[in-house]
Amino acid sequence: MRGPVVVVGDTLLDRDVEGVVNRLCPDSPVPVLDETVATDRPGGAGLAAVFAAAQGAEVVLVTALADDAGGARLSALLAAAGVRVYPLPLSGATPEKIRLRARGRVLLRHDRGGVPGEPGQPSEEVLRVIGAASAVLVSDYGRGVARQPALRDALAATRAPVVWDPHPRGPAAVPGVHLATPNESEVRELVPALPGTSRLAAASRGAQGLRRRWRAGAVAVTLGGDGALLCHAGSTPLVVPTPGSAEGDTCGAGDRFAAAASLALAQGALVSEAVQAAVAEASAYVAGGGVAAALPSPAGTRSQPVRAGVPGPGGDRVGVAPVAALLAEVRAAGGTVVATGGCFDLLHAGHVATLQAARQLGDCLIVCLNSDASVAGLKGPDRPVMSEGDRARLLAALSCVDAVMIFDESTPEAALSWLRPDIWVKGGDYATGGGDAAGLPEAEVLRRWGGNTVVVPYLDGRSTTDMIARSVAPVSTPERVR
């Protein structure tokens, strides 16, 4: 493949709550679910991107993320799955879909997130990566990303094969897509069937109608356990049956189908070959246990509580919730968001100088703080000296720090994809080592939304490692005079 597989669309936060039912509610004849485990995963376009990344492809996800705890959680999950996120700002809340399950069966689905927010303008880097793609999958969930005018222009202009997975509430596909992949019910809603027509005849008529309406190269209608029906320029549709039984949890099967077809086209397959590969992949996915069995473990981790704060002075400025409130306030006023990061183990004068210089560059300063586990992974089992709670309290107590966000990964990429700071600040001795702002590891991430990286002055001779070494060095004493 000459470039990454680019997934464009709306990402949701999916959560499966597993439990047991042993009784009815005393005040209403409904079952009571006793929760045993909850698992978060990316949904929508995010799930399609995770599926593609799990196949070893280089995957870029262009999606909108909200300034809330759900957006932060999605950033962490996607980064853990190996997906490079090119975020667009999203007004409103992160959409969430929560399935309450017992013994493998869904009892209830609870949706929240309200009215779809409005995605912001893509950066030049987003448009460039679409143009350089080996294939593009538009995973539309009707929440606005596929309507964004600049994105649509880039999708129409790219020379890469485009797969369009539509939604009845979403826009029409851009003209000239290689393959559209609606399911049977979506086709019926988009192109109502004539009375008395058979299932296959209705699917064929709907697919040909969409192909002409959207000027698409081909339309593949997914038929659940019966495979797919492919309509292209010829008058005879191609029925692609499933290779075996496909009974099971179908959640995410459409995303698996679209991702598999996109990967096949990126590797040079014909459309008919791509659809056959997609049917086989989706069938095996359902038969193998669905989303719970298919996701790689980093993207299906048990839900963790959001660090909303820590006790003590400054604790109300630590965690995702206070950071989200600060972002909303500063951006509503048209201000500049500045961020920096590090371990900040044994806070010293060099740290303070860097933080003070960073705060002068904008209207707020957010510190991305490595968690205890992250520090240990980077520095060794004897670090950190101070716990993440104490380090966060000290930082938040400084007048130049507006909020602190603790992250668990080895790099702040996931945190940055959610924060989308206008400026990322690097301090310490980076510049004296021959580095420059453009060469910072975080610079590529900042370019995804048009942010900038800068290096600020530091105080020479200040080092946490040296401080620790001096504190444990043996102290020499003069020999006692006899």
C-alpha cells in the first residue's frame, strides 16, 4: 500500500455492561442487572479504524472529538489500538451507546450524547493525508463529519478508492466513490421498495438506484447471514453468499465488512474480490463471537473511573472534568490553549521556570502528567519518587498552572489528540542537545490540527535524576583525630 488507510466519520463511545439477573425490581416488573464488568471500546468510525489496524494496516482516523471525558477516553482507546487520530473539534457531548447484557444477550441499549454536534474545520494536514491515502473508508453515522464541506471536497478529489458506508440520516456519498456498502434496512429507507417485490429484487433495485443517484462505481448491500448483493454497471447483480453459518452477535459486523473491503481495495483487489473478502471476514467475525472476541485487548479494556480530581490543595484542578471545563471556557472566549508535559518527579526550579515561560504564551496552561505506571515504564522500577497524586497537587498549586491531566501511556499522544492545544511547549535541555521544535516527537501530532510546538528557556544544572543521585550518595566525614 502506498499510503495509510484513512477512515473518515463519526466516532462513538461504546460500552458493554455485563451482569447477572437474579430478581425483579420491587417497584416495577423489570429485571435488575447486577453489574460484574464494564468494557469500553470505540464505536462507529472508530471501531472500523480499530478493525483495520488489527489487520496490520497503517490507519489514520479523521473524526470529531468533544471536550469531555468521553472524548478523552476515546483518544486513549484509539491510541492503544494503534490508530493515528486526526481530530476535528466537536461541539456538544461525546455520543455514547451502552448495552446492558446478561448471559450474552442484550437486555437494553441506552444511548446518550444528545443532538449531534457540529464538527470543526479540518486542518491542511487532514486534507493532505486524505490525498495520500491508499484507500479511504467513510464510516457515516449521521452525526455530521461526512457533511463537512472541506472534507467532502478532499474525498471527491482523492485518487484513492473510496468506500462509503452510509447512514439514512447522513448525506449522499460524494460522486464517484468506488463502493457503497449500505445494509438491507438502509437501502429500504433510502430507496423504498415497490409493493410485492421479493427481498433480492428490492435489494437489487435499491442498490442500482443508489448507484445512479450517487454516481458510484458499485453498491454492495449487506444481507446479514445471507451475505451481500453487489450491483455494478452490468445489469446482473452478483450474489456473494456467506461461506458458512454466521449466527451470533452482529454488533459491528457492518464496520468489519466495510473495513475489510477497504483494505482489499487498498491492496489492489477488484471490487468483486473486495466484496467477497469482506463477506468472509464479516461472517467469521460474527461466528467467532462478535466484537467481544474480535477486538485486540488494548481497545477492549475494562472501564476505568475518570480521574476527576485528587484531595488536597489544587485537587479541584486535576483530572479530565476540570480540564474539559477549562477548554470550553478558553475556546469560547477565542483564547489560546497551551500545554506541556512530563513526569515532574521532585519539582524543582527548572520545572517552574519552564512552566512560567509556557504560561506566558497563551490564555491557559494545561500540564499532561505521566502517571506512576507511565513513569516507572520510562524511568525504571525505582521511579517515581513522589506519587502521581502528590505530583499533581504540587503542579496545580502553582499560579502558572491552570489544570493538570494525568495520562497512563508512555507518550502524551492520546492526551494531545483530545486536548488539541494550540501550542505544545518543550523545556529542559532539548534545544542544547541539537533539537528544534519541528523535530519534537509531538510535532507530528500537533500538525494534525494545525498546532505549533515551541522550546522555552530552562535553568541550567537542574535535573531530577541528579537530585536523586545526590540525595543517596554517601556523605564523607573527616577522619576523627586520635
